[in-house]
Amino acid sequence: MTTFAVRLVFDRDNSARLEVRPKHRDYLTTLAADGRLRLAGPYADDEGALLIYDVADRPALDAVLAADPYFDRPEPVATVAEIREWKLLPLGS
């Protein structure tokens, strides 16, 4: 399993994004339930979000993102600003 940090920027049509957001959040709930999404949430200023995915590899992440309601349309409602492989430290016990 590979962990990826994905940074989104909300730099597109905000009304369209807000319209799609319930479907996007339902999709994230499904991904979390099956172990593909570790954490997700918008930044406090609501100008973007950070999502942490656990998937097999980069092609698997690309497929997950392509199926996200924010991106599965001719005109996406957010921008993927950065994708980085992330190594989680095993802190505490």
C-alpha cells in the first residue's frame, strides 16, 4: 500500500463546487469505508483541501481521483495542486 497526500485548490466556479460537494463527500465516505482514504478535510479558509489516500500505486490513485465527482465531469470544480507520496511516521503507542 502507498500513501499519497493530495492538495486541492478551490479556484474554479465555487457555486458549481458547492452543488457537487454532497456527492463528493459521499464518495469520500465510501473510500474511507473501504480503506482507500485515510483523512480528508477542507482548509479553515475553505480555499482548498488536503486528502490522504492509501492505494496500491499512482495509477490506482489516478483512478480514484478520476471517479471523484469533483473531477468526473468535462469541467472539474477544483484543481489538484499537488500529489506527493507520503510516509506516515508510527508515533506513539
